Amino acid sequence: MADPVEVSVVKAIQENRLWQRHMEIAEIGATGRGGVNRQALTPEDGHARRLVLDWSSQRGFTASIDDIGNLFIRRAGTKPTAAPVVAGSHLDTQPTGGNFDGVFGVLAALEVLEAASDANVITTRPLELVVWTNEEGARFQPTTMGSAVFTGALALKTVLATQDSTGVTVEQALAETLKIAPVNEKREFCSPMAAYLEAHIEQGPILETTKNTIGVVTGIQGLRWFQVEVNGEEAHAGTTPRQNRRDALSAAVSMITKLQALMFDEADAVRFTVGRFEVAPNSPNTVPGRVLFTVDFRHPDQDVLSHLGNQIETVCRAEAKECDVSVVETMHSPPTEFDPIVRDLVRDAAKRQVQPYMDLISGATHDAKFMADHCPSGMIFVPCEGGISHNEAENASSADLAACTRILAEVMIQLANR
């Protein structure tokens, strides 16, 4: 039987308020094509943060910020020194992003804090929402920057010196963002948390296809990123015989063809993508002298991730022909398993609230990946239309978003009163 306190907060979740706030945030950086361009540490990101701060201060919640710009909003508990129960996500987007990726997790957490106040519920532990800095990695690389620095996986000094394509550093951009959305109270990195939860659109088609409203996320698949540079020799396209060419493009195409064969998987669990491909000098009558391409390889099983990933350089060297090749692994993130207790709480809440649910693994990386090593963590997925994300056509229903937020509310209140 559900606890009356948890039920009162669940009932206080307001679907219309949650939806309206999505629509208000979507105006900040709106592209005019249904989507949004609100990249990390831009003025648009700053104004979105300012709006969340305004909504929070109206309810008497307090704010703090750490040195990478992660923003924390707190609703006090009866034990001020107790580790808080935290939920959140990010406000930054892709250049042609949608209106729900990341922002839903932030607004769902805010809605839980507000619903607790509306229901006059007092929790033992504080409730917090967090806005992580630069989850997307569109302007500054790598992705999930804020949570990585918070947990110590990335060095602050290195990250602050990172530049965007125009030469602006994270440090410079963060200073400008904080002028728009200033916060005085400081938060230390690695500050204790009792638990972390992240509500998010699935960014895939499984929930919609199976007609499930709630995805109990069991973990995040591992990933390995590689950058491959092939160097040959530029030559005249009309006068150079094939046997005299050092054609970097031809070699790169052979490499990718062999890699696709290597990664073929009848179960369709392997994710292999060549997402960036650059040719130089990129002239129609010159044999290409240089090609650079990237590999994004993901799988939920560490053994498969190691076995196939370790063959990428071997394949590229075997197909290099007369060219030179350099293969650099730029990221290696092992699979993550979320806390079984948190997963069970989400399942139990879905059962009590009579929401169809299923277990599934996240194909995308989220801030919860780093938080899983910091405290008991979990994620809750909700369907998105057609599985479309990182796209201006991204969409989700207000009913599904509210249903997920009610699950989040029950779990957060339960954890906060343990």
C-alpha cells in the first residue's frame, strides 16, 4: 500500500504547469522550425537558467552553484545536514535540438519540489534539482562535462581551458553565463547525495512501439570513440595511374567497409557509427591526400566492447594500403549498471500507479552515468514520438511527461523519508 505522504505529492503533480513550463523554456533559443538552439554556456543557456531560478525563488527554494556551473535548487528537509535526494538533467541542446531532451528532467524535478510544497509535505532529507552544465557537448567537448567534473572524472582546470570552434574557452563562457543567471552560494564538488534520479525522454522507439509509458532504465551501454586519420599523397586526378596513387579516400572507404562487416550483429545490439568524415583537399580533380573520420562504437556488454573495439585499429592498418594511418581512441566509457534498489522503487511505483512499464538499457550517455559511481542512481524513461531526438521534430505527450513525473515524485519522497 502506498504511503499517504507519497500519494499526496503524486496527486499534487500538475500536468498543465509542467507542460506550460516546457513551452516557456522552448521560447528561449527557438529556431522557428519547432526546435531550439540553446547550446551550453550561451546567452540562451543563461536565460533558461535564469527562468528556472526565478520559478524556484518564487517558491522559497534556495540555489547554489559549483565551479563548473552546475546549478542546484534545494527544498529544505527537517535535517538540513542530511544528504539530499537529487533529480535533474540539463538545459543545453544540440544546434537543431528538440524541446524535451534534458529539459524534461529539470522541469520534472522542479515539479516534484513544487508538488511537495503544494501538498504541505515535509521531508526528512532535502529535495534538490540539478542542472548539469554542458551535457550535450555540442559547443564544448566532451559531453556530460558538468557531471564529470563534479564527480572528479574530469579535471576542472583542463575543462575550463577547453575552447569552442571560435576560440572561446569554457571559463570565459561560464563567466558570461553567470552574469545572466548569478548565484551567490557555492557548492563543493563531490558533495554527498543520498540518491540521484534522472527523468528523460527515451530518444528511441522502444517504449512507443511496445506501448509502455515508463522505462525502468537498468543501465547505460558502454562506448568507445576513435579518431582515424589517413594520410596519402595529393595527385592530379587525370594524369596519375591507379598504381601510382596514395589515395587516402580509397583507403578510408576500405577501412569503413571492413569495420561495418566486423560490427555486423544479427541481434542488432551493436551500435557502430561513422559520424564525421573530412576529405582534403576536397577538390574534384585532385586525389585526396588526407581523410579524417570518427568511429562511435557502443555495446552494453563490456566483453563485446573490448573484443570488437580492440580490433578497430588492426582493421584500419590492414586496409591502409600505401597510406599512413593513425588511430586514436578519444573516449572509453564502460557500461554502467544502475542501483538495483532504485530500479525496484521505480518498478513498484509504476505498478502502484498502474502505468505500463518495461526494463530497458540506455543507448545514449547521460549525466546519471557519472552519478552512478557517486551515489545510488537510476533513470526513468518516457516515450518520445517516433523515437526522434536531437532533432527539431522531437516530441512527447503532456500525459506521458506527467505520468513519468508522478513516478519520479513517489520515488523521491520515499527516498527522502527513509
